[in-house]
Amino acid sequence: MQVKEYKPLIVAFCCNWCSYAGADLAGNNRLNYPADVKIIRVPCSCRVNPMFVLRAFQRGADGVILCGCHPGDCHYTSGNYYTRRRMALLFSMLDYLCIERERTRVEWVSAAEGAKFAATMNDFAEKVAALGENKRLEDLRCKK
Amino acid sequence: MSNSKKYLQEEIIRTSGVNPKKCMRCGKCSATCPAYDEMEYHPHQFVYMVESGNIEPLLESDSLYRCLTCFACVDRCPRSVEPAKLVEAVRLAAIRKQGNNRMTANDVPELIDDETPQQLIVSAFRKYTK
Amino acid sequence: MKFSYFPGCTLKNKAKSLDIYARRSAEKLGVTLEEIENWQCCGGVFTTAKDEVATKLSSVRILKDAQKKQQALVTVCSACHNVVKQTNYAMQNDKEFAGKVNRYMSEDEYNGETQIYHYLELLRDVIGYDKIKESVVNPIGKKVAAYYGCLLLRPNAVMRMDDPENPTIIEDLIKALGGEAVIYGYRNECCGGYVRMESPELAGKKSQTVIESAKKAGAEVIVTACPLCKYNLEKSGCDIPVVYLTELLAEALGVKEDTNE
Amino acid sequence: MQRIGVFVCWCGSNIAGTVDVVAVAEALKKEPGVVFSANYQYMCSQAGQDLIKNAIKEHNLTGIVVCSCSPRMHEATFRKTAAAAGLNPYMVEIANIREQCSWVHKEMPIGTEKAIILGKAAVAKVNLNTPLVPGESPVTKRALVIGGGIAGIQTALDIADAGFEVDIVEKKPTIGGKMAQLDKTFPTLDCAACILTPKMVDVAQNEKIRIFSYSEVTDVKGFVGNFDVTIKKKARYVKEELCTGCGACTEKCPMKKVPNDFNLNMDTKRAIYIPFAQAVPKVATIDPDYCNMLKNGKCGVCSKVCAAGAIDYTQKDEFIEEKYGAIVVATGFNPISMDKFDEFAYNQSKDVITSLEFERLTNAAGPTAGKLLRPSDHKHPEKIVFVQCVGSRCDACNEKGKEYCSKICCMYTAKHAMLTRDKYPDTEVYVFYIDVRTPGKNFDEFYRRAVEEYGVHYIKGMVGKVVPEGDKLIVQASDLLDNKQLKIEADLVVLAAAIEPDKSARPLATLLTASMDTNDFFTEAHPKLRPVESPTAGVFLSGACQGPKDIPETVAQAGAAASKVIGLLAKDKLTGNPCVAHSNEMMCNGCSSCERVCPYGAITYEDKEFRMPDRTTLMRRIAVVNPAVCQGCGCCTVACPSGAMDLKGFASEQIIAEVDAICK
Amino acid sequence: MQKITRDILVEKAVSLLENGTVCCVLGWKKGEFDYDVTPALFESKEEIEKDFVYDDFCGANFSKYLVKKTIKAEGKILVFLKPCDTYSFNQLLTEHRFDREKVYAIGIPCEGMADINKIRAIAGDGISEIKCGEKIVVDTIYGDKHEIDAKDVLLERCINCKSKKHVNYDELLGDEGEVIESNRFDEVARLEAMTPDERFAFWQNELSRCIRCNACRDVCPACTCEKCVFDNPKSGVENKAPANEFEEKMFHIIRAFHVAGRCTDCGECSRVCPQHIPLHLLNRKFIKDIDSFYGEYQAGAEVGSRAPLVNYTTNDLEPSEVFEGRGE
């Protein structure tokens, strides 16, 4: 029987000003990263509600990554500082509930860091793929 | 830099707690030092030589024992480098070596007089011996 | 008011007057100094190296004894004060060092809780110069040069006694005692310290600079809180008297001659 | 239900090489709401845009998705296309299948599959898009300049030149600022007063400019284009409109021992004073801390000698409310206190002075009438030591100084040294420096001249200690290049004290909700691209309040700030970004979470009456977003516990729809 | 046993009502069973004298009721606040949820409240009567009688009481207490120390019992939203009942995150949970993390404080550093 190769599903939230531009730059420089990564554009990383992250997991995402401007460089001056706190606490809570911590990540990627964007996505996709399917946040009672 | 030099440098940076890279080479430590004229290597040179790993000459130098530990350089350094602590760490690296005590109990009677305060003797022992 | 008191080795020997006048004056001002029992010498100089632990244990023991009595600690000798205070600062701020020290110590953990006063701080902050002024019976009436040296004031981040470059704590005391405080440039410069042992010439030069500076400013007497400073100045040909500040204080308060003895 | 058109671009082979564009167009046709789908070689070309326009009209499209290059590239293009066809431009979404798909993936099946998913996400979003119309707000065509130094003066003159009214608020009794205290200016050595005072007069005479001297801004409300500002005119006890500036009062006032702050307290003035001869406005001011009449009602001399009857001992602080469209901050700088640097003996000797004090000592209108005399004994100094970098470039752990380079000290010290040698060739001049920093037009040449032509001794090294001894100052210093410790017997020591923002800047920043760095310098909207704007819309920065600056730079920045203000005031209405936050008042708790995270102060609260189903009414506190101020980051939407706050164009529902489409 | 008696509170309530200081009284009222004490609004002396109770079952925190009640009330409302309740009271004031002027708050001391489940474990089913006095005396329908020491059956939150101090009141009855060094984070630390699989099993066992009755939300003083996200079809997380297995977990994470930084750790959620899920362990996890990441913060300790999630410093911990330095 042929087993279908497992492909992780990764949702990447990218802020419009730095990280989305960084992703574009990765494209301009033809830097490969897995097609499993799907980017959603948001004005600022601080627009990402923890509920969106949970929603993605609920719907079957295997990993969720947020990318924003480097601390201090936020287009809106302070947005990513709030992101940093919110996600630090959310990720810690997910870990507490035993959602594998490698499934979540925050990375600061500037508009000039196309290479960092690609490298980050490659690394993240690899780590998520190694974990396999997201089962714990998709299903609690049945899948044992 | 050779490994042994590097090790010595790391040791001195660790025991002193000083980061010589913070130095901006203003020379205020040497400007401030009351023992400057008696020193072969001056406080700013200590900082620079530790940073560049050129520590052997310092180990050999009497300058180590001219620092009065008056902390004037520590207080006045605009970069919070604290040169006196560096001198102290190099001095310890020197006297902690076997047989490198600079003074022994036998030397003392000759060096003191009736008024010599105990404080001077114990301080000197702290400074010259391990 | 009771305080733990650490005199240090020199005060039990060559600098007895520094100790005796400190106690007498304190009593007169309503403060009792209770000497720590079985204390050991502080070592004379503080070794700044982070890996020097054993040499600082005696200071920690002194601090712990004061803590056990729930008293603040008073020191007089500038050197002792410097060593004990720097050790306490390291116990507060250098976790690794404090950990090592506490492993040596058998009893409860100590993390720098004891408050330390130099005798001068006791006079200024606890007793108050106004009260001292009221207690003066023999106003000094001389031109007195305060000699701070290095250990009282530096490193300022630790000592926090006064402006290290333009101190007033002794001058204000001199004024309270009815003397005229002489300000001179080298009052916070080192006397040459322990280097006297190996290089009397260097120590001599440093001390002479201080003496000349004080004399030029018109000093008739120099006061200090440090036995080594006094020794160095005196050995370097100082032709005006160098006295301990406690002696000056005792004289002004009229307790220099103890009628009980 | 939307009627959505999908347009898949080939971008030549850029997309089509890795993505089967036909398959993408086909697949997306099956998505809910999609009624039309097409593919074309270059969607951004005229022909491509026409294809979109025609489809919009033909199929009555209510939204479109363009699968193409990055929205950062052509979102604006396609929005215009949509608008040209009568569709609201915010009904356009872009699926980025070039930069984030075809260019980063190699195999056609993978690229195609991903492009379809990205397309689906865009369709899912458009399904929830609503037409957005940018908000408009009127512009009050007047500007406020806070600070009347050279920065404020130049900004005000430039704005007035363009025909707009400007008010200057200056806390001192006269405008002029620091520049009025200077003697000469580097690198040309023209006299500061000669170039500044004509500008001050211009300000006074300009009909478009009003000066509120001896005044402070106490409250700021509103937003870009519509600021409501309260200005406190402090009581100067002199009627400005009557005072002729004749100065009779300042000569007759019996209170002579008032420290003269204009001369940095190196001499005295009277309790009623005009700071200097060319003051603007040239009006006397009474110092209430010293005036006997105000303190105990005994005197009244000035009132008796004033022919104009301008003295009014009963004057009170006056509060004025004004409206402005733009605010320029020009609050300037001050030298730091030298209290923590007494190794240089500033507090121990009168002959240790700061460079600004040196300016006054050499200024013809200064306390020594321009003769360089020591403050202690008024003797001519024969040896002067200048110390650079006092309090600048300090380590962050160092509690005494500033981390930054104060920028102007190297040049003014070279100037002082040069002028001293020029006027008094018998005076020896030493400059102790760490580095000499002279990046500016003709700056290094100037410094070299000081050394080569004027024989100033530049010594690399720092001064460690200054000891006052007799009438000399023993300067103990390093000569690093000679590896020596020097002891110089100087007559005068001049400290190049670091500069810091004026203390009034921090509370002002709070009033303006303008951000500051840890040093209390105002932050720019962008350090390179928007250097004269604050992140707070409508607030502009001029001069040293933004960072250390010399006069040419200050004037340049003042002009730049003015041009930004003019650009704003030239508009009748401001059009905002329609993608702004919006609070649903039915769901709002009024809890203030959103307000706390808003970097722009765009959110305010009001008590609103709600009619309940049982016909009773109740008052509730609700958040209101000012669309003219909101920049659309969306931080508030996450802070809001109830979800009342949402962001137009990036609504929670829309983002969730994208997540769902991707994760399907 | 409580140090302050019902009679003192009744006397106080009646006098304030009669002298017109307040128009009504928020207090505890006996329910169907002795242990089933419910919050009630009393408007007359008669009602108070008849139904007001104060004993070891008066755990209910009234702060939340003030949001709706103060809007309607004509005059001031008298509310009795135990120390832990005052923190919720302050937090709601910080969030401008009610008008302080419309409340007359009396701080009352609390010796800890009893956990009926622990009593049941001792006395068994069929409890017919409980009297709170020196001892808690329980009668059952089977004729058994049990004398229980109140200290042995305290609510979890009372065992780990964090403060006996009232942080807000108009009047205080009894002595003022102190903030207590509690061990309330020990259980969280124990869970953190588990292997991921053990922890997963723990939470699976706990959360799978959730029946989405919403009791935790309805009682929570931090959950006062005009419209709850779980009731809002547009929020993306609306659901009334767990439609699939993921959702009770989702519900509890979202709820915990919603109150993170605002939760005062009053413990009402766990007290009212009919399925005995230790919900406070989720909230305390956030509190523990906030304390260790951003410095100690107690929500409600003072009015107007800036909650950690609407605040930041430029050198905050990175999310990637969350798992560093825990010896993992």
C-alpha cells in the first residue's frame, strides 16, 4: 500500500511592513522554502489575535508562525511589543496543555531579510514535519 | 591568538568581571591614576593589552604592585570599564602561580617599625601573596 | 540606640585611640556600640576578583553576626568599612558569589541584608550634626583639613556616602564641632596605602602631595578615619598633627579624658 | 452574496512557468461567490486592466481577486482599475502567487496547488469585504510652534512665508533661545546675534506670526488638522501692549541682586528686566521671586518711573485657547548639570566653566563685555584647558552621563580655542579630546586651522582630575600618544558639557501623545524617511528636540518641518486610510484596554445613552475611534476583551475566513 | 468558623438601609439547601432579617453583580466584600465597569469558606442540614451526624488564600489583614514538572468532563463583556455547546487568555464548576508566567494599574525564550 507522503500545513501571519516584504524579497531572490507555508497578510503582527492561531490549529494546521518587524522597528512603533507578550503567554499556555512547543513560533523578519525569511520557513517546516500531524489540539478526547 | 593566551585572557575577564571591549580609549583612567609615574604599563594599557590578549608582559611587570586600588579609575571611567578590577585580576593570575608570592613572613620584620599599623601588614599580604 | 560594632585589628592595637574615642563619643551622644564577638580581621583590602571567596568570609561573618542581633553594623576604620561594605554589596548583587559563600557558611543563608554605617554616617544620618553641635563643650577653633583618602568614598556605586569628588561629610562635622574646615584639592587622593610596604618612595610622594595641598590651604591639623592614612602621612614628614576624627570629636564633646578611668 | 471575478496573471513565464494558471482559474471558478474567472499574460498591462474593467461591468462584479504579484507591487494599480470601473477600490484582494509562490517553488503541481489555496483564501476574504470610503476631516489652517529658538523661529518664518498663520509659544520672556546666548558661530565665525536678531525682528514684524512669550502649552486635545490647544500666558506684571521697552524701570529697580540667567548667573540683573537689548518682544518682565512689591507690597518704583503706565502688579496668569492644524515641537536643549562630574571641580572653583558660560564670557554683551576674564578674580587667563566629551558617550551603566555623542562640542571647542588664540595670542590653549568629530561642510578644515594656524594644542586623552590650588587649576590629564600623564597649571578650565533635551519636552510629549526615546529626545515617524515628523500625525519636529544638532542642521530641519506643515495646511480636507479600527458600541465594555495599547491616542471614551428593549435608557461608557488619527495597526482589536473593536479591511471575520480557506 | 457573625452584618445592613445611605443590599441568601447559598438583592429590612445569611458557604463574590445593578439602582448599593472579593472589585473599577459612587462597600474578614464537595466526601450523600458554628455539624437524611472542623474542608482557593487584606472599601468590619505568601503556584509548578504526556493525560481527563454549562464564565468577575465572544456569531469562536472534541479545550484556552492579566485569582470558576474541573490552574498558569516574565503583578491590587497584556517594555522576554531557563 502506498502511503501518502506527510506534508505539514503551516500558516504564517506576516506583517505588511517588514515580514511580508521580507517574504517578497525571498521571492525576488528565488530562495526556496516549502510550499506548505501559506502566508496571511496582516497590517501588523499585533493584529493577530490568539484566537486566529487556535483557529488555524483547530482547522488542521500543523504549525503557526507569526512574523513581524524587529522589536523597535515596528511601523506602528509598539505593535510588536504587544505581540511579543501575547504570544509568549499563549505559547507557554499551549505548552502547558501539551501542544508541542515547536508548532508555534514568533520570528522577527525585516523587509531586508529575505534570506532569513526563507531559512526560518525551511527550519520551521522541517521541525513541524518531524512532529507529524497536529493531533492534540485538533482532538482531545477521541484520539489517544 | 594561541590557546593558552586565550585561556588566560578569558580567565582574567571572568575573574575581574570587566568587559575591556567597552573601553573607548579616552585615557581618563590613566589621567586619574595617582601611581601613574611609577608604572611601566598604565591603566589604559592594561585594558588594551588584556583586550588584545597581550597579557604576559603585564604578568611580569611591577606595575601590578603599583596600583593602589584607590578606585579612582573605577569611579571616573565614563564607560564603566573598571580598570582597577582588571589590574587586580592580572595580579592574581601572577601571584597564584607556584612560588610567585612577592613577600614572605620573613620579609616583614625588616619592613616595619613600631608604629606600622596591622592594617598595612595584612593589606600587603593580601596584595603580595596568595 | 544600639548598634553592632566592628573595630578591626588595627583599632585594637596601633590605633586604639580611634576606637576608644569613637565609643566614648558615641556614648555621650546616646549611642551604644556593641562589639561583635570573636571577630576576625577583615583583610585590610577588598579583593575585587569574583573568584576570591575565602578572603571575604570573615567580613560575611561580621555582617551575619550583626544580622543575628538585628542591628545595623558600625565601622570606624576606613579600610574595614570599605572591605565590609564591598563584601556586602557583592553578597547582594553577585548571586554566584553569594552562593559560594553561603555554601561555606553552616547556618542560614545571608544575602547582604545587614545595613552598614560608617561612623561618620552614624553621626550625620542617625545622630545628626545639629545634635552634635549642641553637645560640643570645647569648640575646636582650628583650621582643620579633612582627609578622606580613597577608601571612604570609592567605589561610589558601593559606598554611597557622599559626592566622591566633592564630599562634605567630614567638613560639615568639623563645622559642627566649631572648627574651620579647610577645602583642598587632594583630600580624596590616595596616600599610597599598602604600597608603603614595598615602595616607601611612592607612598611618600603620594602622602607629601596631600600634606602640601592641605598646608597650602592653611590647615593646622589633618583629620582622618584611617590608621594607614595617618601612618603614611606621618611617615612622610608631615609637620602638622594628623589626628583621628574620633579624637577631634571626643575633644570637642569633652570626653577625651575619661573620668571613669 | 458577492459576485466575484477572479483574474489570474501569467506574468509572462514568471508565474505561468511554475503555476498552471488555467488550472488555477478553473479551480477558483468553483469557489462560492465566484461568477467569473479569467487568465491573462500581463494583468497589469493596459489590456489586462481593460479585461478587468470589462468583466466588472459585464458581470456586475461586486468584488475581484487578482492572482498576481505581491500586493506591495500592484495592489494600488488594481484598486484604481476597479475604481475606474465603478467598483469600490477596497473590494479588491490580491493573491500573491508570484513572490510567495511561483518564485519560491520549482515544481508545477506544487506551485499550482499552492496558488489555488492562496486564491481561495483571497476569495474567502473578498466574500466578506465591504466597500470602504476614506474618512475626511477639515484642516484648521494655522500652525503652532512650541519653542522660540532658532528652530522655532525658522519654522515659523517659513510657514508664514507660505501664507499661513503661525503662533510661537516661548516659555522665556523673549524668543531667541540658545543661539541668542552664543558669541560667534562655526565654521564661518559670523556673529550669532548678527544673523539671529534680524530673524527675530522678522518674526516680530510678520503679520502672520504671533508670539506668546513667557507662555507655556498646558493642554492639547484633538488630532491632525484639528488641535485644540490651551496656552498659559504667565503673569509678567507688565502690560505687553503698553510697554515700550525703554528700560527705565530696569535701571531704577532697587532690587539689584537677581541672578541673571541669560548670562548663566555669572552676573546679576534687576527684579524687573529685559533679558537682552535685542529681545523680542522687547517688553519688561518682573521676577516675582525677587520683586519686593510683589513679595511684601513695599516698593513700586518701576510703576512710578514707567511713563507708559505699563506696570500691573495685579496681573494674573491668563489661559488662551486656540485651534491649530499642525504643531511643531522646537523645545531645544540644555547643557547637562555638572554636579556629578566634580572631578573637574566645577562646583569647587569659579574658574571651571561650561562652554556655554564661555560663550557669554566672550560675548560683547556678556558679563565681561566680551573681555575674556576669569570669573573668580577677573584676571586675564594665560592658560586655558578645554575638556571634551564631559558627560557624553558614557556607558549605559554609568549613572552620570549620556550614552550619545552631543555632536556640537568638537566644533564649538575648536571655535573657542581658535577665537581665544586669535584675540589673545599670548594665551596657551589646550584641548583634550577622545576623538575629534568634524563631519560637516568645512568643519574639518576649521578644526585643522585651529591647530595649524592658531597653534591650539590638541592632546589625545582625557582629563582625570582638576585640582584648584591657590589661584591655579592643576589639570591632571593623559597624553595617550606620548604615553604620559600631564599636569598643567591652568587659569581657566572649560568643560564641553553634554547636551540634553529641555526638561519641558517630556511633559509636552505626554500632552501630544508623541513618543520619545529613553533620552527624552522626540522620536521620528521614520528615522530615515520621515525625520521631521513625529509618529503622531500632525506633530512635527524641529531642531535639537529630536537629537543634538548644530545651527545649520537645525535651520535645515526647521525648513523641512515647515514644508511638511505647509503641505498639511495646504489641504482643505484630510483623507484618511479607510482601514481603521472601529468599535461596535453595542458590544463595547468601555474598559479602556484598547486605549492603553493605541500608539496614536486615537481612542477616546464617551458616555452614551442606550435605549433598552424595555424602553428604559441607560448610560454606558464606550470607546470611540477617531478615524483621522488611527493608523490601522489593529493592536486594539486584540486587546479588546469583547471583540467590539475590529479593523476595517482586516476584520477578524476576514482573517478567520482566510485561515479556514488555507486549512480546508 | 467566621469571625464576623450574621447578626452584625444584618444590623449594619438594616441601619444603612434605614438611614438612607443605601437603597439596597447585595448579600447572601439561603438557598434550597443550607450549603446552597445564593447572591441576592435585598431591598427591605424584612427581607434582610428573614433571608440574609453569613456562614461558611458564602463564597460568592459580588463584585460582578455591581456592573448591572449599579446602572439600575436609584441610590447606593451596599455590598459586603471579603478580602479576595475586593481585588475583583478594584479590577472592575480599573475597567470602568461600574460607578464607584454608587456603591457602599463594607470589607468583612473571612476565615475561608467551606467546600461542600469535601463535606460530602466525609458525610456522604443525603445531607439534610448543615449548621456552621465552632464545628460544621452535618445531619443526613439517614440520621447520621458528623462534626467537621471547618479547617479540614476549606475550598482550594481558601487553603491557598493570597490575601486577607481589603484593597478597597468604605468601611471595614473587624481587623485588617495582610497579604499572604501563599503556595498557590505549587500545583501549577507540579504540572509544569510533569512530562508532556503526563500533562496531556491530566488535562485530557480534566477538560473532557466539561459540559459547557458556562457556569465558570457566568460567575467570573472578569467576564463582564456586554456580549461574550462565545455568544457572538461573528467572533469565529461562537459556540453554545461543544460541537467537537477540540472545542472545550479551545473554550478554556480562549477564556483563560481573555482574562489573562485581569484575573485576580478569585477562584470562583473552580468553585462553581459542576464537573470539578480545576479551572483555576489555567488562570494561575498565566499569572505565574506573567509574574516570572514581566515582574509580579496582582490584578486588582490597585485601581488604574496597567495590566501586563496592555503594557510592555522594550526588553521583554522573546516568545522563543519562554522555555529557556526552566531546566528543560
